[in-house]
Amino acid sequence: MADLKIYNSLTRKKDVFTPITPGHLGMYVCGPTVYSDVHLGNCRTFISFDIIYRYFLYLGYKVRYVRNITDAGHLEGDRDEGDDKFSKKARLEQLEPMEIVQKYTLGFHKVMELFNNLPPTIEPTATGHISEQIEMVKHILKNGYAYEVDGTVYFDVEKYNKEKPYGILTNRKLEELLEGTRELGGQDEKKGRLDFALWIKAKPEHLMQWPSPWGMGFPGWHIECSAMSGKYLGTQFDIHGGGMDLAATHHTNEIAQSEACYNVSPARYWIHTNMLTVNGARMSKSAGNGFLPGELFTGDHPLLEKAYSPMTVRFFMLQTHYRSTLDFSNEALQAAEKGLKRLWEAYQNLKQLSSQQLPDTPADAALDVRVRELVKGFDDSMNDDFNTAKVLANMFELTPVINSLRGGQIPPGSISRSTFAFLNKQFTVYLKDVFGLREDSAGDNGRLEGVLQLLIQIRKEARAKRDFVTSDKIRNELNEQGIILKDEKDGNVSWSFG
Ligand code: AMP
Ligand code: ZN
């Protein structure tokens, strides 16, 4: 099998992927914080990892894909003190924090399904793993990399950095990182400016709190991912992923926690996806420039010229490599809509061509070689750091060839039977399984129309032969399915939903 190269943020280069256990992949991706709807930027990250997951499945790996749900511990502004995002929203909506969590988890799943993202194999929640997080904090304390102040436990970054480079993931020295932080004030409990909370003491009015060796409290945001990835994938696993915005703090702290607890770096490959931007600015909940997927599907947003289907949006994202920024625009989405339609047309033509008899030796050897190269290029591009954009470029080069074979402009037999089989298989597998595209309802409606016209034709022929048993059967059984056939005066037959 050809090498798969992955750009590894940890080494800052493309590394050949070698799994810890041959044939198996352990992958952890930071999931959503479920206190509000996911916006399209979040979706880009989850779609990018869905493609990576699907590609490993295509390669035959047995994958354990863990993507968590953050339902506790994530504080306002990603800080160590203040209200958590769930409690704040719960007060605002007059609900229990767990009702907030339930509402937005269900919404998240619905959006993932609309985009045809496969569910992860494990989807653990922070609240379901409080004891694992407490155990980890105890361990880090015992190893001497944390300290407790009045019920809150902090990670001691400077002490850790004496032994291991804290800024390893983003290649920054401690001094540089310190420059970017504010001086500690007299009332601060932390010893060092970069120290972060592993466990946070809860005020009595705090809605979500649990008992711990340090009193009532709740976990810091970073420890949940370390505890859950360790539990389900082992202390060291293959791939850890998330959006680029998480590398500098959340992921940097995850590495420090795992090293301080188990003396091992958690993941061998770190994959970071780039941001979806709107007019050049990162789409984010706090900036208020986020489209909700629902707004896209209805077109109900001032920045949207029309509605776009989930598959158009998914395809729009696949046209750009996951490590490049992607700027939202109506023009790009409209172009994606047309492009995707062209691919499905080529796909339908391929299916029509499958029944033809082809020779072992192609009539046009040069074309045959070219088609093979383009199809082989699908895997080559994905093996080069999951370059979906390049795969699509090859598919678009193949599209006119497929259409011309179907239309007769290229004579049948120009390519060999085996080349056609290779093209047919890979085009289908990539479109549906690797890229996870499915035909929109527009496509389904087109097919329904085709099937009904066929039935109407068969009924007409039956009537012409005075075979009223068959013609009545067609009409009555369609009727039972809620489809009404109407014989028009001009002899035509129309149909409608009853
Ligand atoms: P959150 O729910 O804010 O914790 O974010 C969930 C995931 O979405 C994280 O992996 C973020 O890095 C990612 N993310 C947030 N904003 C964007 C964006 N504008 N483009 C792409 N990914 C994003
Ligand atoms: Zn995380």
C-alpha cells in the first residue's frame, strides 16, 4: 500500500503515517461545546475530520473515532474563573443546564446527519467522566506538576517547562508565551501567569458541581479531553484533531497534562483544520458572524442570496484543502452547486454505460492510459495529506470523458473493460463513501419523475393491448401510495400527490 502522508502540527512537516497497532487507528477529535447551535465554521472542522475518518475506513483500517461532547467546565472566554457557558445559558433560557446540553446535543446530531457525517464510534461527555478527570488531577498533583489553592487545583507550567517544552505544539518558547499574558494581580491565586486550572472550586450558586478531594467543584476545560482520550484510546494514540484555534492553549495544555500524568505525549500526529471565514474574519459565536446551518438551508440570512442544500455546502468545503482558510461567498456556493450537479450527471452516465460490452484492448490507448492515471490520482492526492481539492480536479477532468462516452462523441470501446471498471468503481466509491456525498432531494425528485413516466408508459401500452388488469393495477397501487394519475383530454397522463 502507498504511504499516507499527514501534515503533523507537532513536527511541522508531512510525516508518513504509521499506526501504533497495524491496521488500527485511534483518533480523538475535540467536539462541540453544547451551549448553543453549531455554526458553519464548527461544521467545517467536523466535516474535515469526517473525510479523514472515511478515508481510513476506505483504506481498510479498523477505526476507533472518539469525539467528545463538552457539557461542563468550559467557562466564559475560556478563562479559569466566572460562569460556565451552560449555566449562563440555562439562566437566560430558564432551563436546567442539562436541558441546555440535551437541546444543543440533539441539534448538533441533526446537523451532522444533514451533512452526512458519520457518527464517531464513541461520543463521551465531560459530565459522564468526572471521576476519570479527578483521578487524573490527583495523579498530576502526586507527580508534583500541580498545586491546590483553596479548593482549586492549578497546573504548574513553569515547573513543567523546566523538564519538557510547554510550547512544543506551536513551537514557542515559554518567554514568548509569557509576553502575551497579563501580570498577576495581588488577588490572583495562581503562581505563574500561564498556569491553568485542572479543577475549579464552585461557588454555592454554581449550578453544575461535583464532590472531589478538594471540595465541591467542577473540572477545567482541558482535562476532560485528556481523561477521555486516555480512557478510550490509551495514554498514547495515533491522531488528535481539532480546529487550529485550539492548538495554542487547549491542545498545548492537553499535551502537558498527559506528559505530567503518564510521562508520555498523548498523540503521535496532531491534525489542525483551518478556519471558515466571512469577509476574511474567522466565523465565531462571539463575533456574531456565524451562519447556522438551518439559515443556509432556508436562505434566511441577510448575507445569503438563496438557500443552499447541505450537500452543496459539503461539496463547497471539499473543494478547498482542510489546512487552507475558506472564505464564505455566495458566488463560490453557487459554483459549487453547479459543479456538484455536473458530478452527479457524470455519475448517472457512468451507471448507464455499465451495461455496455467493452473490449480487452482499448481502441484509444492514450485515452485509456490518461483515464487510468486520473483515477489513480484519487488515492495519490488523498495520500498527500488528504487533498480532496485535487481529487475533485481529477474528477472534473474525467467528467467530459464520461459524458462523451455516453453521448457517443467518443466511440464505445475507446477504453478497455478493466479501465472502465476501475473508473466506475472509484468514481462511485469516492463520491459516496470517501466524500460522503449523497444525492439531494432534487436528485431524488428527478428519479421519481423518471420512474413514474415509466409506469405511465407501461400503463398506456397495456391499455392499447386492452390489458385492463395491468393498467388498473398500476393506477390503483399508485393510488395506495398517495400518487394520483389523471387522464387528460389530449391523451396525456399527469400525476399528483393525493
Ligand atoms: P467549540 O464548540 O467552540 O468548542 O468549537 C468546536 C470546533 O469547531 C473546534 O474544533 C473549533 O476549533 C472549531 N471551529 C470554531 N470556529 C471555527 C471556524 N470559524 N472554522 C473552522 N472551525 C472552527
Ligand atoms: Zn478537547
